[in-house]
Amino acid sequence: MKTDSTVESFPQPEIGPEMKGADAVVEALVREGVEVVFAYPGGASREFHQALTRRTDKIRTILPRHEQGGVFAAEGYARATGRAGVCMATSGPGATNLISGIADAFMDSIPLVAITGQVFQKFIGKSAFQETDFFGMTLPIVKHSYLVLDPHDIPHVIKEAFLIAQSGRPGPVVIDIPKDVQQARFQPVFPATVELRRRKRPPLASDEELLPILDLIANARQPVLYVGGGIISAEAEEELFKFVELTDIPVATTLMGVGAFPETHKRSLKWFGMHGSVYGNWAVHHSDLLLTFGARFDDRITGDTEKFAPHATIVHVDIDPSEHNKNKKVDLPIVSEVKHALSRLNALIKSRNFKAPDFHAWHEKIAEWKRDYPFAYEKSEHIVPQEAIEVLSELTGGDAIITTGVGQHQMWTAQFYNFTKPRRYISSLGLGAMGFGYPAALGAKVAHPDKQVIDVDGDGSFLMNVQELATAKIEGIAAKAMILNNQHLGMVVQWEDRFYNSVRGHTILGDPKNIGGPDNLEGIYPDYLKIAEGFGVKARRVHKREELRDAIQEMLDHDGPYLLDVIVPYTEHVLPMIPGGRSVNEMIIK
């Protein structure tokens, strides 16, 4: 029997003073180390805002101009830091305006805590003013959700929500709190720790499970590493780099994995998939061993799954067992936290004096593909979007945090900006939500005020949350926006050109009778310079190549938010391109 002196001590819960439920919510957020909340008030969430106003010493509350802007900003914060972003909204339309951002976080495995006000409990289910079943409607797009009916549950729910959002495979959590629960006075008990009913620790692969990977490497001649966003979520980029140095295996990332391995490294294949590098796609296609770490074989990567990596033995290491064999049948599925798996593989390589085969012939073949099929474009008398991104990459030294909207500019940014670090390319990838770019830039800039943060956007995508220029101005958030303005929904136009005989099905954003462009500035619509002026944000338009570098430098040097409207032709296509559902053999290169 243990004596009193040997009894293990555990952190004890703390009993707080009597307070309202809303104050308990804010106090619980403070205890979780939350620094910023993106919150838009309303009738069912006024108590939250009163409580936040009383705690401005600990939490900065940023007022977005639309709830969707708030949730995208919270995502930008989370993607830039790895910590859960927090947003708040009122019931009904306020809550439903968060749905695209919640779904986006779910698709891309981003930690997010969304707190919403709900009508009084007595009105739930009775079609009350601004009542929606937010708990029910978000069930398919959250990692977990709560409807808090007892104020005493608030401290435990908040703590558990952050644990769920940030542990294992990250994701969004919704906490819906009725107004009477927010107003109720009680004495909260703040737990020091919480334990989940399910697995308490992330799965860690044993050495016995990992050793077959070394055997497969020993017998491979054309291996490729296929790595995704799981590497970044797990902060396993150093372990990945070491593994590549030890094995000399080339690395192809997904778009979610951009920056997990430096793209300037000789073994980088950049990213592959629908619009990824020719050499990356061909390397995966011709590989005899595909080592997949923290990725999910989504359709933009695989195309026709029956023809994806047809000659490869496929290993899949992922923390989420539901991803194994979901989209592509693999030969060796391993459930594990990926940082642990790579760390142990590196240790096993050293302890066993493992020597990988000489992959010189494979590297030479890849070098030929890189030489013959680089990301490229034809220079023009006008500014083409690819050149604008190249100049931005050069002037920032490749070290800025770049957010994007969704469309051609999103792909060109990943193609022509060289990312060498994780959490530098921030984009809506699984959901593909237009309007993501600038609000996400606000969140990333709040997280890293000392870094350059630029939203590279399209005119269609930027306009969807243009109101967040007001947030940037009033809150003093110096996020920049470089709009590649082609007056069209560029990516859809590209598909129209390739597959619909160039018939324009409502894809022209300007006046179809007077389409703006590099040679017709009178036809540019809307006028982003006037819009920016209305929001009090400095702006400049550029359409001449000789002015591009100076304009970008001016944007970077400006101390505050800035909008750079770059006029580009709408005729450019993102290439290479593997049409949806097709295979690498059907890749369009020119």
C-alpha cells in the first residue's frame, strides 16, 4: 500500500467565483490560451460579446464584416499557427453563415472551434425567430459538436472541444449555447485536464510494423514519397527531411503538403495532381514503391484510381484508419501518428546501418523530366499572372505567408512561388471555397504580425468577401491583396475553352459588351481602386509589365492593408492539366 507521501498527485479542478454562463465561456477560452476571437454579434450572442468586452485584457475580439469572413479568418489563424482558430456568431443566419468555413476546416483537417448563440431552450424546435438546428445541420462537417443545455457543463465542454479540435487528426468543433444558458448565474468548476472516452493517445506504430518499409526500400528501384497535409499538422517536416536525406528518395507533395519539404531541394518534385508538375506526376506514375505519409488519395491527386501508380507497391501511413483503402487500395496500411513513424524509421535506419540502394538512374530520369517539362509560360507584352507571382516570390525571398482564393490564381501561386517552409501556402483545397483568400490573410497576419502576408486572389474570388477590407482598415491588420484581375471566372473559362467549345456560360464578370483587359482599362468592372478608397485602404492598379516590379514592391513596403489590382489577360490556361477522372497518360501539357 502506498503511503500518503507516495500517492500520485493529479492537477485539481479550480472552482471559480459565481458568474454568468457567457463569462464562463470567455474564462474557459482564456484558460485555453486563446489570444483572438473572430466574432460577429447578434441577439442570441450578445452575452458573449458583453463577456468578451469585460476581458479585453486577455482576448482580442476582431469584428469581421460578415460571419463567413470571420470563420475564414479563424481558419487562416489556425493554418498559420497549428492552434485552433476561434469564431463566434449568433443563432440562425449568423450561425449558418459559418457553415462554408466549418466544412472547409473539416475537409482540410484544420483545428477550429466555432461557438454559436442559440435561442432560449424553451423555443428550440418551435420555429422561433432566428432559430436553426445548427447542431443537426453541421453533424456531417464537424469532428464533434455540442448543444450545451446546462451551464455547469460549459468549462468541461470548452476544454474538451479544444482537445478534440487539436489532437489526432485536427478538425472543427461546434459549440451551440442557448441564450438562457449564457445568462444563467452559477459557480463554474474549471477542469485542469479532460480525458476523451475514445482513444486517449494517438496511435503509434511499433517498430515491427515499420520495419517492412525498409525492406521495401531495399528492393525498390524507383521509389517516391507522396506526402500530404498530415506532415504539416503533425509538425513532422524535420523528420521528413531527415528521412529523405537518409534514403535519397524524391518527394512529391499534395497542395495541402506544400512547404512540408523545401521545394528548392534537389529531391523535391514540387506538388503533383491535376495541375501539378509533369515530373512529379510522371515520377509517381512510374514508381515501383509509393510511400504515402499523411495524405488521403483524393481525386485531384489520383484521377482515375485504377490507373494511379499502377506499378507501385503502396504504403500508407496515416493517423486516421478510415482513410486506408477508402479511395485507393494499398499494400501496407499503417495506422500511426506520422511524426512518430518517421522518427522511428530514421532511428531504425541508423541502428541497423541500413543503406538504401543507389537510385542514381532514377534521379537522372527525373532530372530529364525536370529539364524538359518545367512549370513554364510564354511571356507577353502584357503582364501574365504567372510572371506576377514569380516577381512576388523573388521580392519576398519566398518567405511570405501566401493565402489564395480559389481558381487559376490558386494553382499558379503553387506553381510559381517556391515554398520552403510549412504553413506558408494557405488555401481552401478540399472544399475549394471562393472568398477564402483575404479573410484568411487577416487571420494569418494577426497570428504573425511580423511577417509579410499577401492574398494572391482572383477578381471573382476576392469580391465574395470584399467587405473584409473594412476589417483590415479598422483593426489595423496589414494584410495585402494582389488581385490577378482578368474579368472572368478564369478556371471555369478554361474548362469552357477545353471542353465546351469556348461557349461562355455566365463566366464573364465584367460587362460582356465592353470586356475590360490589358488594352481596355475603361472596361474594367468593378473598379477596385474606388472600392478600396471607400474602405480607406490604399490601392494601385498596374497593367504595364515595366511597372509590375515597382508596384509589388510598393505593396510590400506599405505599412498597412493594401490592394494591388493587376490587370491580366483572360486567355491564359493553367497547365499542365489532368482532366477530372482521367489518368497521367491523358495529361494536357500544352
